[in-house]
Amino acid sequence: MSLRSTLNKSLVLPIFSLVLVAVVLVAIFTYQTGNAQLERRVHNLAESSAVLFEDLLWQTDYETIEVLLEEYVSLGAVSAAQITATQPSFDLRVGDETAAANVYVHSRALLRKESGSTREIGTLTLEMNRQIVWATMRVRIIGTLMIASLAVLATTFIIQRLLNDRLIEPVLKISNGLDSWDGDWHDFRIELGRDRKIAKQGENELDRLVRSIHGMRDQILEADSIIESKEDRLLSAARLAGIGYASYDFETGKIIECDDNFARMFGQTVDDMLQMSIRDGILDKRLHADDFDQRTQIRLRLLQGHAAEGLFRVASASGEYRHIRQLYDVAPGRQGNSFVVRTVAQDVTELNRLESSLVQAQKVKTIGNLTGGVAHDFNNILAVISGNLELLDEAVSDASARKYIATSQHAVQLGAELTHQLLAFARKQPLRPEILDLSRLVRESLSLLRTSVGESVDLEFVADGGLWRTEVDKAQLEASLLNLVINARDAMPDGGKLTIEVSNARLDRHYADLHEEVQAGQYVCIAISDSGCGMSEATISQALEPFFTTKDVGKGTGLGLPMAFGFVKQSGGHLKIYSELGRGTTVKLYLPRVNAQQEVERSELAGPSAAHFSGLRVFLVEDNEELRKTFTLQLEQMGAIVYGAPDGNEVFRMAPTIASIDLILCDVILPNGMKGPEVVAGLQAIYPDAAVIYMFGYTENAIIHQGRLEEGVIMLQKPFSRRDLVVAFASASVVGSSTAVSRSTH
């Protein structure tokens, strides 16, 4: 049964009465009562719907607003409804246009609470056509006049009962249900409580209105659930990413909103931040002095209404500077210099550190590739020069000429040393690691180190008891130590104190996570500390770059620290620089601990001579023709018989014609498909008793693995002297004899 039918049956009042006055009074009373009830219903409907329309208008859900307004009009609650908004501009009207005199209009302001204040965002207007009430009353009056007095009394009673049960009570229940809403949609429900007889007549408009209200409740709950879930995911993502949010008044700097992440970046709590202004010294006390200008530029951009971005260095409670990246935007609704600024911040300290490490790694890789490409050819050139100078030195007897030759040989050695240092920095220097007691090594080097630093520097050595052993290349470590000591001496031109300390050390997981290519574990640490001028942060950041030096021209190559750094890294260790201007510098070398009971002693071959080469048959494999000629002349002057070849193909073409070979002298890198180790392996199958010496200007992963020479491999780095060759041959002969004995026992 429709609501219209219910009204027609229930509002039939006796139009005529036995007593006209009573009829008029009843008509007036009924008209006023119905009009007041409908006005109250419109008022209650506006008040109860205001919160819903405020949310929809704030969310700019205009489609839902239009549906609700049409529902109100179609249900007959009002004849017209209208919602207007100013920002953004919006005006929607539903219903019929009626003369102002015949309309009851009720307007309700739509409000929005934001940041502790309330502002009007629009207006809800509901209209009721009074003509409807009058028309209804006219019908009732006419009907009343046609009914007898007894019928009037009975009809009045029946109508009042029907109005109360079917319309007034349900409407009041709906109105009271809306009035009782406390903001929680979960417990909100309207029960009309209709009796069974009325319920059997079917669903009317009031039932549909209640069902629609319940449907809106369910949709709101579902939307709230979705929004809450998305907010939780966004907050979780922000927490994981370390992103913080805040907003503040531009004019006063007063912080309006702030989350935990943002407050934590500045060493505060959320409650403390909300009591502060950004002008109160939050940044001034902790912001790096060099970043104040950047903050001023950002303020100017915001004043112009533009978004801005900044990267600041903010001191933590421990005094360490953290890098904070902030994005700024101007919130809508600015008025002159008074507006809200929204900002998000992220701690990018670790990201910057990783970027710096990546840049450093790329530098190392680039220099390594460059060094590797140049070292082979450059060392070959130096070897030709060095070899010919040695030949010339034997051929010339004039003292002044020999002096020039010695000077040239020294220049060759400097060039070779430069290449060696570059290879060490690039971590491509072949290492011969051995298990060492670093306390003993440093003690044995003290005499040389004291001579290097001079009398104006007080050199002190301190060593812990129970020192662990480490496995490193002794010669490279001694060279690194000497370079660092010389650097310390140069930092103290007027003298000072230099301390070398050797101790056991442990690097924990936290330290390893903060430093690139560092493994947590046990190390032996050599610390070289001076009381010199110290270094700034900018100098420290460049100290490990090749050729960077703060010394005067001609007083330093800038390769001492980089060489030590590359050597330590290649050995699986770590180098750390601590320095402060005017206070001195400490360089710490961390070398991995090894579990060894005693140091491996390496025997030195004393006093070899060129006589070993008399009548020696040598297979020389060298692709550089000039160098091959030079080596051939040197070997022949030493009494050797030389068979020279440029590559593996020529070697195996010549081998069948050569009865025996005593020494294979082979370059590591060869052209035309076969590398030095492959050529040597083939020759050893033909001449199993021959000693083997490799020559290299640069080699990578050919006969070395992870920077270490294979066991038993004898190598000469170009350029090398005749004496170096004799020593190497003596070592190769020992290795060859051991191999022969091993083969015979098996």
C-alpha cells in the first residue's frame, strides 16, 4: 500500500459538523498540527541529514548527493531540495518551483571541522509546499460536512488512530532514530515496529525510506572500511620508507600536524612538535650552517605559491649529521602571507652513503679498466728501456755516461712504481699472502720508519699482547705502512708525535652495515696516528682518490693512501680515516684474522749469480718484438741459448725441433687465442723438467684468483732487472725440483 493511499484514507476528517464552529476549530487545529508536524519533520530531516551531506560535499560525491535529494522529493518528505557550495562552486536543486508565499523553507549550514577550527562549506535547503496541506484539509472539511455528527466522532477517532499508527508514529520513529545517531554507524538502526495487519499490506514509502537509510549506512561502513584499510597500508608504507609528514602555518611557523616519523627525524615527540614553531630553533639548532641559504630560497618559493624541495643536514642527538630530504607544497586556501605549508620528509642518509660508495666503486672500476689497458703496454715499453739500459751499462765504460744510464734506470723504476701503485689501488696487483705476526713485522720495520720520519718526529710503537695472526702480502703491507708513515710525517712539518698501534679488533654487524664492502668479524688493526694539521670532511671524502693530494707540486703523487686502500680491500680488509682539523689524523687498517699457530717462514735465496745461465736453454715467449729482442740479448750475454716465439702457435711449431729446454720464460698475456698458462701447460707436457717463470705487465684472473697467485707460480713484473731474473730462476728451480720429486713418488 502506498503512502499516498494511506494519507487519503487516514486524513479524511469530518468536513461538515453539526456544529460549524467545532468543524472550523477542528479544521484549523488539524491544519496547524499537520503543518507543524511537517515543518518539524523537514527540520529534523535537514538536521539528521546534514552530517551525511557534509561528508559527501567534502568528498565532492555529487552523484550521491543528487540521488539522496531526489529520494527525499520522491518520498514526499519535501517538495524541493537544494545544496550549494562555494569552494569548489556547486549548486544542485531538485523539485518543483513554487511561489514563495506558499512554501516553507528550511536552510541548514553545512560545516567542516579542520585543524581545530570549523568553517562553512555549503548550505542544505529543504522546501515544503503549504498548498499540499491546505488541499488535504479542504478535502477533509468537505468530507466532514457530509457525515453525520456520530459519523464525525467515529471517523475522527479512526483517522486519528490511523494517522498515529501508520504515519505519525513511523515518521517520529525515523526522526528519533536519526536524532539518536551518535556518529557510530555500526549500532545505527531504525525499527518502525508495525503490527502484523499493516505489515501484511506490503512495503510502503516509509519502509523504503528506512531501507534506503540502512543501505546508506551499509555503504558508508563499507567505504569507511576501504578508506581505513588504504590508510593503514599507506601509513605502513610510509613507516617502512621512513617518510614523515607535517604541516605548519607559513606566517607563524606553528606546526599544525605531525606524525611519528617526522618528529623522530628531528629528535622530538609528536606532542612536543605540536607545541613548537619551526622558527623556535628546531632547525636552527641542528641544521648545518651551510644549509641556511637553501632554507631561505625554499621560503621565497613557497611565498610565491610554488612547490619546493630541499636536502638538509640535520644533527642527531649524537652529533652525527643525517641527510633529510624534504618536499614542500602550499595547501589550498592561502590568504596573503597566511597559508598552510604541507611537507613530507625522508631520511636519505643511507641512500646518500650508498650513492657515494657506488661512485667510489665506479671510480675504482674505471681506473682499474684504464690501468689494466695501459699497464701491459706501458710496462712493456719500460721493460725495453730498462733492458737496453742494462745492456748499455755493460757496454759503456765512461763514468759520466754510466751516470746518465743510472739516472734513466731510476726514472724507469719510478714509472714502474707508479704503475704498481695504480694496480694496487684498482685491486689488480697479484698478491703473495703469508701468515704474519704484525707486531713482529712492524718492529722489524721500525728502523726504516724512524729514518723516514726524521728526528723532529717522535715515533712510538704500541702492540697489544695475544695479537692474532693475519694473512697478507708482506711486501705490499710494508709499502702501505711506509706510505702512511710518510704522509703522517708530511702532516707535521714542524715535528710532532706519530704512534703506530697494533691491536685486535672486532667489527660488529651494525658497523659493517654502515660501511661498503665490510664483513663483520675479527680483525688485526694497525692504526697510524699523528698530531699534525688534520683534514677537513671534504678532504677526507677525496683522500682515497688517485692523484688527489694537498701537498705542493712535486712533493706527492697522491697515490699513497689509494694504494693502501686498494691493497687492504684486495686483502679482504677495511681502511678507515679519522681526522679533525688542527687535531691530527688516524688511519686504521683492518686485516682479517686467520687461525694459525705459527708464521709460515719463507726461505730467501741468497747470492744468486748470472753463472746459473751459462749454457741454459731458454724458451722465450713474448709477443712484443722489441722486448723479445731485448730479453734475447740479455739472456745471450748471460750465456743462455734462447729460442724466441711471439705466440702459442709459433711455440708449438718450433717445439718439435728443440730437443730440451731448461727454462720457460713466458708472458701471461699473449695474442692469437692462447694465453700464457695454456702455452706453458703444453710446453711442460713436452719438457716436464723445465722451470717456469711468468712475465707480466698486467694480468687479471689469468694465473691469479681473488688477487692471489696460485701456489708454486713464479712471476716477474715488467720491467725487471737481470738480477730479478736470476733470483726468480733460482726460485723456479726449487719449485721445479719439488714438482719432480712429487711426480717420482707417485
